[in-house]
Amino acid sequence: MGTKKNKSNYLVQGTILAAASIFARIIGMIYRIPLTRILGDEGNAYYGSANSIYSILLMISTFSLPLAVSKLVSEQLHKGQMKNAQKIFHCSMKFAVLCGGVISLLTFLLADVICGTIMRVDNAAYALRVISPAIFIFAIAGVYRGYFQGHETMIPTATSQVIEQIVNAFVSVIAAGLLFQYGLSLKDADASAAPAWGAAGGTVGTVVSVSVALIFLMIVYGSFQKGFKKQIAKDSTKKLDSDQAIYKAILITILPIVFSTLIYNLSPTLDQAIFNTILSGQGYTKEQYNTIYGIYLGKFYVLMNVPLALASCLAPSVVPALTAAMVDGNYKDAKIKVRNTMRYTMIITIPCAVGMAVLASPIMQLIFGDSHKLPAGIMQAGALMIVLFAISTLTTSILQGMGKMNIPLKNSAVALIIHVAVLILFLKQFRLNIYGVVYANTIFALVICVLNSMALKRYLHYRQEIRKTFLIPLISSGFMAIAAFVVYWIFDTLLNYIFIEAASNAIAAILGILAGATVYGFFLIKLKGVREHEILNLPKGVLMVSILKKIRFL
């Protein structure tokens, strides 16, 4: 357990999961281009609303099961109790089937009430009904993922996410196009029928893709069990935990995670309900405020989730390692894991946020073909929010991995109350429109960051290192921003004489991003933000060091 290799294993596994997740998010971002063009901004609002409600209901039921299963399985494996670890898996599966099944059925039956009465987005009910079975399927898949993560292997989860997103991309676009046309063909239907049915088609992809991912995980599990059964046979544990004790442990572990995750992720759905209600009172039509929010959800939020994938993936990878350190009472090792995970997250997230702000309009044009000021303005205003959400997501999982389940719950609740008050103030008094949503979310994430940091200092006596974690990535990102903007401007200006505007923007934007990434990497290494031995600990680290030495970065 104490070798250098094992100590860095959680970062290696986190990197694998992060790489797969970012790849999956990129696929998700790419397929949203044709999907957005099929649905339009109004259809995007219905699609985004259904997905937001789906996410909330998923969190209420079994979204937190992977983390809970991972933590409980990791504890038993660390004690050498293989039989109890396996029993936790079986009990968790029964729990997932029951909770996932009930919530899935209720979602299908109450779709009209949820979308119409509560959310004031009546036409999203079609999409919500279609996506409801995915809650049940995801619950079962989540137990498999948590089981593998408890064994400190992220490869099955990572691979299943990539498969899931590839299937989702193809099925969503095809089904959205078919059902959009069906909506157009309906007689006596209003103008919103086609976007509503198209959004429902988009959610078909989610159901099919989660089903395919589940089948893959079941196959991997069957193969994995052949070897693990030998370890179970060698386990000398005589007294197994009772089913009642395991269910109690699951509930004790999962409930604080469920509530904190629910509060943390309730924001987008709550924001939309408040936004729609206030703008309706300010004289905006339903089509207008749904279109504005559709830009926020369907464009900015989609792009924001790409860099946030890193924090979302490092979180589950660090939980088993932190759990083991806390079981051993090794606070020094726990601090090292927290420090390294935070540094690694900021090294990726800060340049992504800065780059998205500097090249906001070119990126929006490149991905969504949208040259309007509003989408670019939202992305520029939300740059800081990306960094703060990454920190808050990661610190929440760190506290949960330490066994401090109730702390993130309290912190998220406080932040949500402040967030709602600020959002109403920004929308009603300052009339900031969608920018009010962006700024209120930035404050929401900031409050969680501050409260979580105070909790880490109190319970772990931990203080985050500043220079390597924040300052060097920020300075390097500044040079990166200058390089990216200059390269983009030069090539866009020159290529406008040769190509049409869309083509010149696409080429210039890609070249600007590549130039910025190169400059960022150069300054990050030269300012000693990362060192050679840290790069060697990463997957393919030897190859990366070899390449960096050849181009004289190292």
C-alpha cells in the first residue's frame, strides 16, 4: 500500500477516467451540433428541461450509488474481507432495482405535472416520458460502476462511458430528426409540436445508450468474477455482515450524498423555473424565454461540462484512496492525495476556462454555427463559474471520501439559499436576464468552495498550496490567451480572402486553440508548474517526457 506506484494509482485511474470522460463529452458536444440545428433553441429548451429533471430524479433515486458502493466496497477490500465486499454488491443491486424502478415509473406517470405545473415547460413532458426508463437502467449500471471503482479500476467505467456516448450520439440525432418530422406532419398542431417531439427523439438516445453500457458492464463483470472468486475462496472471514447491516450502511452513506448532490445539482432546474416565472411577468413570451434559456442550457452548459469532466472523474477515483487513508488514520497521505488531485484539476480547468472566454465567439461559431453576441457573452461571463464548479465538485467528493457526509449537504444548502436570493435580485431588480443566472451560479459555486475549504482545514488541518495549483496555471493561461487570440485573428483575417466566413473561422479557431495549448504547456513546464517525475506518474508518462525533451520543453 505504501509504494510510490500505489500512491499515484488513484491519479492514474483518475486520468484514465478523465480522458475517457472528456472524450465522451467531446462526442456529446459534437452530436449536439446537428441536434441543436434539428431542434432549434426552443426544442433545445425542452430537451434541456427534460434532461435537467431527469438528472434531479436520478440523483434522488440512485445517482449517488456508484460513490456509495465504491466507498463501502473499498473499505471491505482494504480490510481483506472479500466476501463482505461481494455481499455489498448484491445488496446494492437489490436497492438499485427497487429505487430505480419506483422513481422511473413515477416519472413516467407524473411527467405532465412535473413539466407543466412545476417547471412551466409543458412541451418537455414528451421528452421526460421517453427518458424515464433510463433512471431504472442507470441505477443498475451505477452499481456495477461503483463496484469496479471500489476495486480501484476505472477502466470498465471509462469504457462504458465512451460506448454510451457514441451510441447516444447516433441514436439521438436520428430519432430527433424522425420525431421532429413527425411533429411537423401532425394536423392542427401548434408551432411547438415539432420541437417538442424532436426533443423527445433526442432523449431516445439516452435510453438506448445506457442500455448498451449496462450490457457491456455485465459482460465485464462476468469476466472479472472468474478471477475474483478465487480471492473470495481464500477469504477466511467467518462472520458476514447481515443484509440489514449492509442496507443500513448503504442508507447512511447514500442519503447525505443524495441530498448534497441533489441540492448541488438542483440549481439548473430551479434556475429555469425562477427565470421563466420572472421573465413571464416582465412581458416575455413563452417562446422568447424558452429560447434564451435554450441557448444557456444547450450551448454554454454543454461546453462547460467538457472541462468539468475532469473534476467529475477525479472525484470517484480519489474516494477509494482517501477511504483507505482514513481507515488507516494516515492523514499525511490523505493530504497528499487532496493536494495532488486539486492541482491536477486546476492545471486542466483554468486554461480551459480562460480559453473559452478569449475565443468565446469563434468557438460558438465553430461548434454551433452561432455568431450572435448572446451565446459568446454567456460563455465569457461564465468562465469563472467553470473553475469554481470544478473546485466545489472536487472538494465535495473529497469530504465524502473522508466520511464527512453531512458537511457538503449543509454547505450546499447554505449556498442554494444564497443563490436563490441573489438570482431573484439579479432578475427582478437589476433585470440582468440570463446573465443573472450565470452570476448567481458563480456565487453559488463560490460559497460552496469557501465552506468546503473551511471544512477541509478544520477536519484535515489542510491548506491548499497556492503557487503551483493556481498562480502558475493562471499566469501560463494568460500567455496562452494572448497567443490563441493573436493566431486566431491573423489567420481569420487572412483566410477571409480565400474561404467563406464559416470555413475561415473554423480553421483559425482550431489553429488558435492548438497554438494556445502549446504555449500553455511550455510556460507551465518552464515555470515549474509540473515536474518531470510528476509527468512520469501519468499514463504514457514515459512517452510524454520523451516527446517533451525532443521539442526542448523539458
